[in-house]
Amino acid sequence: MWLAVGYKFSTRDSRRSTFDFRHSTLRNSRRLYTESMSDAFSAFPDSARLWLMAFPRPLDEGEKAKLAEGFESFRPHWKTHTTPIESGWMLLEDQIFAVVENTMGTSPSGCSIDAMLRASIKLASILESPFLDAQSILVRTAGKLRVVAKTEMESLLQDGTLDAATPVIDLGLLELGQLRSGKLERPLAKTWIGRKYRASLESRVSRADVSQEFRVEGYESTLYP
């Protein structure tokens, strides 16, 4: 079930069937992300700065309430050079914590950013659900988000659990416009994973098949130039 909880604050107020299924899921998730942001982030321009942090599992109702209470308590104190920061946040699929701000603009304050990150990390610690680190990757399998350790990647590609079409969550987006335009999820073949594990992918699907699939679906894979 696809769920999102949003809060807005302002200081001024493999094979064809599998491939088709996964890209249908990718398109649907893009649509749902956009719809869920219509309220929480509607007051912010595409250029608003974005941070994405992922919990290792979906939060339950009690945890979501604690997260909301904690971030609301922090928000009035989030400032840049004494100026209150206009900010918003939401929880995508009960698991991806998204924060935006539209005050720092082209002159970001390192101290202000650190303050927000420290507050967020502290909240995750209180919830006993620390954010994923760089050694973990968030992918979508069978329509649900799944955490995969980098050390597992090759074996999961070899056994077919993951393939060129598996949607991968990009937590490195920097602007709200990227999230709105559906760049949060990309086929595995178009990410660094596809480039690094090219041999494992080629052992599962022929080069011709994957290239054709990506052309048909409108994805120009960088895996097979």
C-alpha cells in the first residue's frame, strides 16, 4: 500500500513481463510521488533545496507522530544568519524523509544545514531506526521498498532478484524540481550500479534484449552504449 504523510511549514504562513511490471511500477510511483507533494510542497519552487534521508523500514503510526512532533519542535529554531528558514517536510511511503527549504538560496549556511541534519539524525535515533548510510541501497521489488547492502548486490543480480529494470531510489537529489519530475527512481541499468555490475547483468539477459527493452520503454540505458 502506498502511503505518504506530509507537513508544510512557512515562516511567512529481466524478461518482458518482469520488465513491463517494473516500469509500470516505476511510472506509478512517479505519479504518486507527484500527487502526494501537491499539498506539502506546493508553496515551494522547483529550485528549493532538497534533502532525502531513508529509514531502514516503514515507520508505524506512533513513530510518525513522534517524527512530526520532533521536527515541528525543531523548525522554529532553524535559522540562517538569524533569519528563520522557510521549510517543509514529508514522509514518502512512510520511509523516505524529505526536507525542503527556500530561504538560503545561493548562499547556503553550513551551520544551518548541519543543525537540520543533526536534528533529523537525533530523531531517527530516538525512533531506534537510524537513517541508511552509504553502504546501503534502497530499491523497489514486488512494488515495495527494500534495503540492499552493497555487499549483497552482485549475488542478487546473479540470482535474478535484481535486474536492469529494478527501480533504484536516488537519495542524492538536490532540488525539489528533481523530485517532482520523477527522478527519485531510475532503472538500475541507468545508475552507477549498472555500470559497476555490467558483467553480472549481461550474464542474466542478452545485450540485444536489454537494449531493445530500454528503447521500447523510452529509457536510453547507459549500461549498453
